[in-house]
Amino acid sequence: MSTAPSRSAPPPPPPEEDSQGASANERLLAAAKSDNEGMLEDALKELSDINQPDGLGNTALHYAIIHASTNVLELILCHNTCDVDLKNRLQGDTPLHIAVRNRWDQYEGLRLWLVQSLLEAGADTTIRNRYNEKPIDILPRADPNADPTSDDEKIRFALRQAEAEASLAISDAVVDDDDEAEVDPDDVASDSD
């Protein structure tokens, strides 16, 4: 009769991985996706920059717009490091492009509110994405017979108004710079070449 080989102790279990859970930025992005204010505030305690993107180049602001996370949106926009004009990697879209493109038909006025929130935070209406589109270019073509109270028309008006105001602000800055220039009273203009 043969004897069974002696058994040795089983191998030790593999060492536990040093898993601390999600990083602060992962929690920030998750909070933006799920509209979780508490999670967002906890993540911000560990982060100095709210603009850290994920692999697709989307920031917490992009995700707050994509998921219509209205509660965290205001917290993100009020953060002192929030850049409202960052482009994502996929389409080169800013949060404003996304807000104009996405439709939340079940929530009347939501898209307009998101666009207006971004504009009030200083979103640039002239930035073009990879398809050379400004946010206004994403809207359906303007139709003279369109209902002026539709979201598309209200958004078109808001974008045009913001672009006009930005243009006036730039013009005023140029005029202010000219006003500050010193004029030499002894300098005489000459028509000679």
C-alpha cells in the first residue's frame, strides 16, 4: 500500500492590494454625474483644482451638464478655480456646446436654464469645437416662422446677446486703453510722407 505524500500548509493568501477607494477626482466626477452635493463637497476638500479631466477630457462641469445635475452645477460654477471653457478630447466640446446640444424634453426649460447658468458664469460663445462649430451653430437653422418662445429660439437669443455683450466689453476695453494714452500737445500731425 502506498502512502499519501505529506501535505504542506496551503500557500498564504495574496497580499491585499492597497486600495483606498476612489480618488478625490473620481469622487468629484461621480458627484457631478449623480448630482450629489455632499460627495462633491467632500471631494473638493481634497482637491485644489476642480477642472481635472477624466480620460475623455470631461471635467466635473462637463458631467454636471451632461447629466443635468442642477444641484451641483451651482457649486461647481461658484468654485474659484472653475474654468467654464475647457474643451473635452472627444469632440472638443465645451460645457456650453453640450448644454446647447443635449435636450431634456421631459424637463421644460432645463436646457435654457443650463445655458443661461453657463453664460452668467462667463462661458465664451465664440469657442469652436472639432467640427468648427460654435454653440449657436449646433441649434437648428434659424427659421423666421419659428416660435419665438421655443427653447431653441430663447437659447439662440441668449447666445447672441452674450456674444454681443462680450464684443462690447472688448470694444470698451480698447477705448479705455486709448483714453489712457498720453497726448503730446506739441506733437503736430503731418500730411507729408
